[in-house]
Amino acid sequence: MHDCGETGKSPLNNKKYIVILVSLIYNINMKKMINKYKFNKNKFLKNKFFFFTITLILSLLVFSCLDTASPVIYEFTTVRRGNIERSVSSSGTIHPVSSVRVLSQMSGKIEKVYVDYNDTVRRGDVLAELNTDVLRLRRDQQYATVQIARSNYRLQLISYNNQLALAERNLISEFELLTSLTNLENLEANLSMAETNLRVIETEINQHAFIVSPIDGVVLDRRVNEGDSVADSSSGAAATASLFTIAENLSEMQIEANIGELDVASIYRGQEVRFSLESLPGRRFNGTVENIRLVPLLINNVVSYTIMIKVDNHDGSLLPGMTCSVEFIVARSEDALLVSNAALRYQPTGLSDELLEELIFNADLEYMTEAERTAAINERNIRLAEQSAQEAATQNQRTGILAMLTGNTRNIRAVTIQGQARAQEGVRYLWFFNNSGELEAVRVRTGIITGSTTEIFALQDIEGRQFISRERQ
């Protein structure tokens, strides 16, 4: 993007000829002095020293008046049209949108396992079956207990009815009747409890002994084999009691990425995301930000936030656990004017403060209305007049050989003209040589900025034009 410009040479950049000329003058005058003072050594030495000093001072004066700049080589960059975008980079891990850990509701030994990894299951499908031999024995035992409780209840019911008939004839006391009623209610409660325990055992045999899928999905993980003993989910081993992991829908996945606190302000729901995988080089995938979790993560004294990204996976190329490089698209512009950042940073050297200020001022006039231009020109003329008067008042203080050798010192205020202009938000200047070979500036407004390129807006049609990006000697 950079092209080397032509070398600029100064017509007075011939110091060697000046040195030869001064040396020649010195030698000629030394010969004359030798001939004149050859019989007086002291006068000769004194005049020799004086002449050498005058010659040295004249040489310095000559050198200070010459343009001693080395040839300058300019590098140029071309304004072009293209697409540009600014993004925030991160890394993340792919997960299923929803996954379920299947636990066992009872303790026992695995009798059969009906599914394996990656099997597709429907809700209610049996995944594994527990051995129920002991449960069936307990069921028979509990059934006998129910029969005994029912018989005792029936016998007590007959006894209570007899006691009630006798009480109506005042043949027994009220206490005896209440005692019979209490025994009847106790036996009824025993019967109800026995029947409930029987239903619990039957439920374990018919339901809990069969581990079923709670959702439609795919088996991601299986941690049991036939013959393994498992504990129910209410025990202390519940954290490690997961038998199966089922993903609800692998056609839609999500990426979990972390964004630092400095960049999280650029992230929003629905934002476009682009990501790539090392396992699939050359392919790029798209997604959208679904959620920004507000809980901060503190890792090595760095605060970050978790961003959930929704992605499509109809072709099944994205697998759970894959790591990916994520780019959050913060801003994008298509068919925009683009220029190298080096051209926007460039500031001419070797120009006087007045000329530099004038070039920038002329570039700013283009963005003003007619009334604003008139006001700006009048204000500038007044300021220049005040500055000239101030310089004239202090001109007498700069005399002598030192002032002649050093020349004008650049005004600090003028040096910072370009920096002050850059301080204006989005305002920059591009520099170029016009048809007459003179330096000019074009004012532009910046848009999207990346590491090497910036989007610019200008009133002039500057597409395809070349601007200075660098100068070197």
C-alpha cells in the first residue's frame, strides 16, 4: 500500500564546495601574510590567529545560512474503497443449549443397559434397568402384612359393632365402648400404612427400577455398565451419581466465551458473532449473542464476564467441548473509503510554524459555511497582527552571533497545531503534493479504526489519490 516517492534535494546542499572555497581563501591569505611578515615572527603569529578566528566565524555563518537538509524520501499510500470492521476477540467453548444429568431414584444393581453413546432417545425411553429380585421379595412380604392388617381390622370392626349394640342397651360402660372404637381406628391406620408401603414397593419395581429419559435428545455420556451398583439421588453420593447425560438438541449449540471488563461495554444481545475452529481450518461460522451474564469472574486479578452465544449446527459439524476463536463484530462498514493509519499520523517536518498553521487553516475552511469562513479569516488576521506586533517588540532582544547561528526557534504553540487538531474528535489531516509540487492538506473525519486501516469521510472525492504516509532521509 506504500509507494516510495521521489527524493527531494536542496540546491544549496553543497557543503563540500563551501569548505573548498573557504580553505582556498585561507591559503591565499596565509601566503600573503607570510610574505608580508616573514621578518617579524610575533606579528605574523598574532595576525595568523586573528585571521583564523575570523575565517572560522565566517564559515559558521555560511553554514548556518545554507539549507543543509539531506535528501528526503517520501512514502505514499493510496485511498481506496473496501470493507472494514472492528471486532473484539475472545475464545470460548461449545456446549449444548440444554443437557440433562440422569440420576437413579433408588439404590441397586444395574441389570441391563439399553443405550450407548450418541444414541438418540425419546422421552420415556428406558435407558437402564435395576435388579428387582429383592424388591419383589419385599413386595410379597408387605402383601402378607397387608392381609394381616386387613384381617385384624375386620375382626375389630365386628367387635366394635357388638360393643355398640350392648352399649345401646346399657349393658356395658361408655369407657368399654370408647376403648373398642380406639382399637378399631388403630387397626384401620395400620392397614392403611401397610397398603401404602406395598404401593411404594410396587412403584419402585414398576417405575424406579427403570431409568428412563426425561427429554428427547442424544446420549452424550454413559457412566454405568451392567453389574454396577448405584446409589439413589438423595444419598451423599448424588454429586457423582450421574448415570447418563442427555443433550436436548444438538442442532442448536451455544458458545460460552469470556470478555474482559474493558470490552464488555461493546457487547449487546443480538450482536453478530463470527468464530472459527482449529479442527475445521478455512471454515467460518456465525452466531448471535444470546445472553450476557452479570456475575463477574475474577481470574488472576482480571475481571471478565461470561457471554452466551447461540449458533446453528444443522450439519452436525460442531461438537460439544470444542474450543473456538470468537470475534464480536462491534462495527462494520462496506464500500467505505479506507486509508492507512500511517497517513493519518503523518505530520510534515521542515515547515515553518506559520506555513503549517496556514495549510491546516485552509483545509478547515472547506468544511465551513460562507459566514463561518469570513469570521474565521477575520479572526485569524487579527491574531496574526497581534502575534507580529509581539514578535516585533521582542526582536531587538535577539542579536549577536549566537542568534544568527541558531536562527528562529519554533514556537511551542505552533508545533502543537496538528496535535490540537487531532484532539478534535474524529478530525485528521492527509498531506499531499499539488500539481505545483507544493504541500497541501485535506481534512477528513474518521470512522471505524482498526490496527492498520481507518475509515474516512471527506468532502472532496479523494478515492484513488495518494497521500504521504512517511518521510525519511
